[in-house]
Amino acid sequence: MPAEIHTREARGPAAPLHPRSGAAGDDPRQKKKRAGRGAVSIAGEKVIEALIRLCGISAIIFVFSIFFFVFREAVPLFFEKPKAQTQEQAAAVERHADDHRPAHKVFSLKEFLFSKEWYPTSQSNVRFGVLALIVGTLSVTVLAMVIAVPFGLGAAVFVSEFCGGKVKETLKIVIELLAAIPSVVWGFIGLTVMNPIIQNLFNAPIGLNVLNGAILLALMSVPIMVSIGEDSLKAVPDSFREAGIALGATRWQLVYRVLIPAAKNGLLAAVLLGVGRAVGETMAVLMATGHAVNIPDSIFDPVRTLTATIAAELGEASEGSQHYRVLFLIGVLLFSITAVVNLTADMAIRGIKRK
């Protein structure tokens, strides 16, 4: 027995095995292989990081480029100077009074924003007032949000907290299919289906009105609200739910006292994305709102929106004309409205976070 102990001590401690090769010590070939892999992975990470930075910067550049293009086409309106009309020019105007050429008029920003008269092709008195268009856009959008917000957030809560299994998957597929329907198809639905229903149900003189467009915009905005709202509710930590249940809260108490306050930032973002979807919609409101330049007195009056005006008239306006540039100025106005909505949302979210 002592001889065996002496023999083991003489041999010394066993050499450590390499964790991967199983041999004692490090193999030079394995070292080179690991070093090569490290260099390749580092280079790949740098390439991916550069691509991500490029995508982020390009998105900002694209947004500013679009705004620059629209603003560049609209800005010459503000530098027009009145031209004195000679007797020969006046006689030529009288001779060509039957032509379909609109009269030229010095642009007025005050008239543009506060006049409700929109006659861009008038031969004697051109007027570019968009007040009725702004009111029409806001009326359709506000009514659409009144309809869409309860349904969208309610559906998000139901899918996230009260629904499970096959029913949940079926509802999510149906909601995604609603988002996939083209806007022109929604316009056909408003024109052929909703129009007679509104006339018969509410005894309205015409079914192409504010209510028709608002219902369509609500249906188009609901999928966005449901998707983002569900993600926001799912992002709430499970510890919040467990704590509420431990305190004896019912499922509804858990929703409106715990989950909704915890997910309010995401839910607000869902609502604002729905507002952006409604403000920027074109074809559906063009076909379903009656396309009449009018300040509505009720939800059964036809209106015209800013986006529908651009879509309907830009193809008919000659390039470089006053009408053409006013339509681009309407695009700048839409940019401004969107910026105000986003700024308001950012301020609201920051105020909520402070509280």
C-alpha cells in the first residue's frame, strides 16, 4: 500500500484535459481556429451594425426628402407677384372667356386657411379655401375614433386576457384579414353596401356622408389598435397579474386597475396610430363621404377631405400651375397636422411617465 502511494506521488498530478479536444493542454490548431472564428464574427457584427445604422439614417433622410419635395413644389406660391394686366391681355381674356383655363389670382394664406370656398378652376374668380376640407377631415376622423377606440381597445383586452386556444388564433387571423383588405375595396363597400343601409335605417337623403366614411375608417383602424394594444398588454409583467390575483381582484378589476394603467403608453400609441391611419386614408373616404365641399351640420351631411381632394384633382392640374402648387400646399398641411398629433402624443406620454 505505501508503495502504491509513493508511485502516484512520483507521477505527479494529471495534466488538465482541454474542454473541447480532450487532450492535455491547448492544441495550436484549435487556437488558430477559435481566433479565426472570432475575427469573422466580429467582422459580421460590424457589418450588421453598419447596416442597422444605415437603415435608421436612411429612414430619417427619406422622411425629410419627402417633406422637402412637397414643400419645394408649394413654396413658389408665397413669392408670386401681382401682374399688371394690359388692355391687350384684358381683350384676350374676353375673347377666350369660353376656354377652360382658370383665372390667375395672387395667393393669400389667410384665404387659404380660413375660407370655405374651393373653386380652383373658376374662370373669373379662383378661390382656394380649405377650411371646409379641414373641417370635413376632422369630422370624419373624430367620429371614426369615437367608434374605433372602444372596439379596438376592447378587442385587444379580450384577445389578450379573456380568450385562449383556437378562438384566440381565429380572432387574430380575422383581424389580420381586416387589415389586409385594400382601401378601394372598403370604398366599394361604403358605396354599394353602407349607402343604402344608412339611407333606409336613418332616413337620410344620401348615404354617402360623414357617418359612412367614419364607419369605414373605424373598421380600417381597428386592426392596428388591436395588434399594438394586445402587444402592450402582453408586455405587462406577469408579477403584476399575480399580485392582483393575490389581493383578490376579479378579472375585470385586474384589467382596469392593473393592466390598463401599466400599459397606458402602448395603448395611447395604438390610438394615435389609428388616428394617423384615419387622417391619411384617401380612396375609402373619396368614395364614401360624398366628396362635397361642405362644412357639415350633422353626421348625415356629405363632406370632402384633404386627402381625397389631392387624389381627385392632382391628375387634372397642369404642372406648375397655381392649382397644382396649392394641392402640394395641402400636402404640407397634412404633414403639419400629423406632426401636431405626434407632438401631442409625445407630450402626453411624457406627462404620464412623470406621474
